[in-house]
Amino acid sequence: MSESLLAPGAVLALWTLVILVWVAVTRLRALAKSGIDLKTAPPGGRGADLEGVLPPETNWKSHNYTHLLEQPTLFYAVILILHAVGGYPAYVVWLAWAYVALRIVHSIWQTTVNRIPVRFAIFILSTLCLFALALLAVIATLG
């Protein structure tokens, strides 16, 4: 495992793109199966328009992709701040890796099983890691 604080951010960015590819493949297959032709779709259509049209399991991938573009943006900012300040202890890197691992587990759960109590517990654990990292960033920048 890398000692660089930027490595977990790079892994999460790559994971987000993996989910994007999964969204595209899953949606295109579901559209073809349901007989929807993108060439005849009205202008201005969006992925959100497919809610209720495509199976929920198909839309779960898109929901997760959206989630990976929400809270993790704070993660990227926090690790960049901590990296810029430098001199962080090893446990900071472990917290960052824990955040990324939990987000990946969250993605897999949401895109496949999607039972909310478990998904919420994983989300809370990852948020606690992010909160700790953000607090450490504040301490590092004020110190």
C-alpha cells in the first residue's frame, strides 16, 4: 500500500470512472432490451428521465455514480490540503484508504443489493473517516 496520501484519491477517481462505464453498459443493455432507441429519443433527455422506465437495478448504478461525485469531492479537497501541508502521520493515510475502501464497498452494495440499512451504515463509517480527515486538515492548517 502506498504511503502517499494522493494514492487513495487516485484510486477513488479511477473507481468512479469504472462505475461510469458500468452505468453506460448497463443502461445501453436495458434500453435495448426495453426497445428504446436513442436515435428517436426527444432532445434534452437526461438519465433521470429513465427512472421508472428502466428496472431499479439498472438505475442503482447511476445513483451510485452520482454519489461518487458528491461527498468524495470533499475527500479530494481534504487530502490535497493535507498533502500540501505535509508531515502527516501514517494513520492519516490509513484513514484515507479506509474512506476509499468503504466507498468502494458502498458502491458494490448499492449497485447490487441496495438494502438501505447496510448501505447507510457503510456511508456513516466512511463519513466518520472523512470527518476525521477534515478535522486533521483544519488542525494542520491552523497549527
